[in-house]
Amino acid sequence: MIEFREVSFVHQNGVKALDGVSLRIESGETVAVVGENGAGKTTLVKQVTGLLKPTSGSVLVDGEDTKSTSTAKLSRKVGVAFQNPDHQLFSESVEEEMAFALRNFGFAPAVVQQRVAWGLELFGLEEYRKSSPLVLSGGEKKRLTLACILAWDPDVVILDEPTVGQDSIQKEKLVGTIGMLRSAGKTVVVVSHDIEFLWPVQPRVVVMKSGRVVGDGPARTLMLERGLLETARVVQPQLVELYQGLKRRPEEPFVDPLEARRWVEEAAGR
Amino acid sequence: MMWLSGGFVFRRGTSAYHKLDPRVKLLISALMFVTTLLVRTIYELAAVLAFFLVVAAIATVLKRVARTMVFTLMFSAFIFVVNVVFTRNVETSVLYAVRFVAIVVSTSLFFITTSPDELEQVMKTFRLPRDVVFAFVTAVRFIPVMMLDTIQIMDAQKSRGLELDKGNIFRRVRNMIPVLIPLVVNSVVRSGELAEAMESRAYGAVPKPTSLVEYHTSARDKAVAVAAVVAFALGAYSFYFILPTQLL
């Protein structure tokens, strides 16, 4: 469980990035943190691994205060896949890159081998096992960074802007991976501008603006609040727009495009 | 890296010193630099350093300069220790150590009050080749970007269990490899992309491109320049001809 208690954070240059954020994320929850650039989303998730410590208030991860716990210790529980994969890839080969964190955490060699093989297979990177991670395409690098995180099986997985540079097929695969993590009981936090790709996952949505949480609730209801989303410069999912544009409509918005198509055709009497 | 951020990266300011012609600011810093080399006793150097701090206060950058001095003290201490070991003269060693701090302050004053655009103009004044000017100014402009990159890379690696501040000196150096490789690779990629972007915007199309801003030295700039030269001359004269006789 992750808990933010009245967390404020001021950068060295005096900019207030978080302003009294209180938030509780239960184990096994899938949460999307959305908001415009500079809303404080990345600053918020960096508090979870202790990369940034609150200026005031506290952040608790499974009851441990991040102020008094090292990032290395917190990272064993919380895996963060950062926005830019080029900021972490450095090894001679893809398998070495995957093994890096596992060795840092002291996994036995046999377990390292097994986890590396599992990650490469899951993300379709086996053919690049001996290649340099630096020569991979943008999408492949992104998948590799995610594989690197999942390899040590953290309880909480944080994905910072995971769709940047990903094509539609990769986005669908990402949705599948999030679904898999959810089934495995992991807590998943996705920081993104792109709520569209997360709509099928139906996460809990936390809307941020100017370092504050301005909206918090299930996607199905929160995404209907056009005014709130416009204030936070978040674009509604297309299916929600379609749903709100209909004169006669079902009680709940569509989650799947096929569901919408079927309903519209039935309503039109076809 | 961080002491560079405080001491050498330009931030916009509104003080009268910031508004001076960049060539005058360069002249002042150059005179300060030479003065630190001319002084021969620790007392003279202390007076010179105090004068530099007064200039920093006028330029409203005293806090940043003071922060730079704190970080510089580590290197200064190293210089002191090396000199004590080899010269066995504490006074000379202190002089060298403090001189280093004074040199950093004099150069830092120029860089933190002069924008990269102004720096470009200064270099053009000296008729340096355009490519050299561009490369230097771009390097200065990218220091904050590289620092941000470094922080982000360190964050990413720390999130993978890397402990940068643990172990002996050798282990710490080895632990920097996962930070340095992405930093160098990113910088090389960025410089390639920048070169392509510049060429696609006609960089080098004409031998002598026009400039957006033309700098003109005002009467105030000239007065400050003359005052700086006079102050330097008086200082040098007193250090060499007045103070030594008084000390005797």
C-alpha cells in the first residue's frame, strides 16, 4: 500500500511541484495518474522510490517512510520504468542489461538466468539477447526497460509515459501487460497524457493540476467530467465522447469499440 | 556537476551589472583574474577576494558565488595539502589554495551574469571562427541540459538498485559506469541531431550571416570599463610600491 500524507515538494529552484497531495493506493490497484505537462505527475511517482523526498508531509510504502528508507531498498518493492529508455541502457548486451538490477539486488546466478530468459520471451526480445541495447529501436528499448523492471518481480510497477514512441500494436501489448500485472495482484501506477490507451483497462484515475490532485475516481465516471478534464488538459477517450454525443444512450459508457458499434447499430434498428 | 550549476550557469538577472556590455564584464573578470596572480601575500589576496565579493553583491549573485566557493573549497583543500607536502611552506600553500578560490570567483562572475548570446557576441568581437564560437557557445548552453540528463540517469539507475554512494573509492568509480555510458551516448546522439537540425536550417549557407542583436557600448559601459582599469592600476601600484614598504 502506498500512502501520500499531505505531501508538498519544492524544487531547488523554488518551484512548488506538489502541493498538499493526499492519496492512498491499495495493493493490487491499477491507477492512472493524468494531467498536463508540469502538473507534478513524475514528481509524485519519484516520491514513491525515495528519489525525491517530500519537503513536507510523508510518503509511506507498506508502512515504511520514504524519508528514512534508501532508494535501493524501496526499489526492491517498487519498480519504475522511466519515460526515456536512453537514460538507463548502458550494458554490452540486452541480457546483461536485464541482469543488471537482478545482480544489484543479489539474486542467485541461476535465478538471474531464469528471470532474464522469462523477460526476453515475454517482451519478444529473444533475438536481440546478444545485441547491444543501444542499437534497438525506440519501441524495443521501451519494452526492454519494462522487461528489466518486471524481471525482479516488484510488488508495485510504475510506468512513466509508457506509450511515448509506441505504435498502436505496442500500445495494445502494453494494455495486455498491464492486465497481466493486475491479474498477478501487482499494484500498477501509470503516468500518462494518453488516457485513451488505458480506457480498456478501466483504472482508477487520479487527475493532477499544478501539483494538486483535482480529481480521483474510477475511469468510468471520472472520464465523463468534461469540465474537469479540460481544466487539467486531459483529452477524453473517444468512446466516452461518442457516448456523451448520443441522444439515447446506455447507463454506462462503452469500454470496448465493438460494444459501442453493436449498441449504435441496435439503436438505429439495424 | 552541481557546483558548476551554481557557479557557471547563466540565469537571467536585472542588476546593473547584468546589463553591462558583455565585453566590459569580460574586461572586469580578466582584470580580476590577473590581480589574483599579481598579489604576493595572503593579506593582499584576502583584500582582493573581499573586493570580488563586493562586486558579486552589486551583481546580486553573492549567494550563488558563495555556494560555488563552498564547493571550490574541496579542490582548494587538495591544492593546500599537495603544496604543503611538496613545499613544506604553509603560508605559500594557503596563498595558492585561496588564489584558486579567487580565480574561480572571478571567472564565475562573468559566466553567471553573461548569457550564451552575449558570450557569442564577445567571441565574435575577437573575430574567432564562427564554427569555434558556435561549438563553444552551444557547449555552454547545453551544460544545464546535461546536468538534467545526469540527474535523470542517476535516478533511473538508482531505481534499479544501484547504490552510487556506497563502497570504497574504486567501487564508487565503477558504479559511475552505468551513469556515464548513457550520458555520453545521449550527448553524442544529441550532437548529431543538433548538427542535422542546424544544417537543415541553413547553417553555413552564407559566409557571414547577419545578427539578430547588435551590441553598442554606452557611455555608462565605457565609464565602468575605465573605472575598472583605474582600480586595477591603483591596486597593482599599491601592491608593488606602497604595501611592501609599509610592511617593512
